[in-house]
Amino acid sequence: MVDPDAPGNKFPQTWRHWLVTNITGEDIVKGNVKGTVLTEFHRPTPPNGEHRYMVFLFPLTSNTQQITGYSGERNHFNINQFVSENQLCSPEASYMFKTS
């Protein structure tokens, strides 16, 4: 889950709120988000104004692919770079909500 509006709408940067990898399709069908937690969940707490929050579901390119680490900071998260470096496919699903 990312907030592309942090720290504010005037000078946006992408803040990573939650990153889980290696979730199986079986777990998704059951509603269990079990996998490798690379970034613990941080609930939305926009410091100013309205912020968009986005959740993406990227399928792995093979059944043997595993993403086991990410060392970047929460702020300035580049989701396109993460997708490219891990050779992920286009998003299978996404969800966006706003809060202030």
C-alpha cells in the first residue's frame, strides 16, 4: 500500500505503508494475506489535506519466483523500480481510497 501524496499535495513523494510478497493465489481466494512481509503495515495518517492510498496486487512471473527482501526506506518508494527489479507483471488488481 502506497501514499503517492506524502508529505503533501504540493511536493508529493510516495510513502510505502505496507509491502507483502509471495502471497499464493490459494491464500488470496481464502482472504488470507499471508506471505513475506517486507514492510509492516502502517495505517493511513495523512499529516495534511487529502491523500490517496493505493493497493496493488502484482502476479509473480513464475511459480518459483520469490521476493525476499527490500532495503529501501518507506519514503521515496519507487514502485515502478520495485516492479522492474523484481521482474513483476502488470498489476492483476488495484484499489484506491482517499482520506484526510
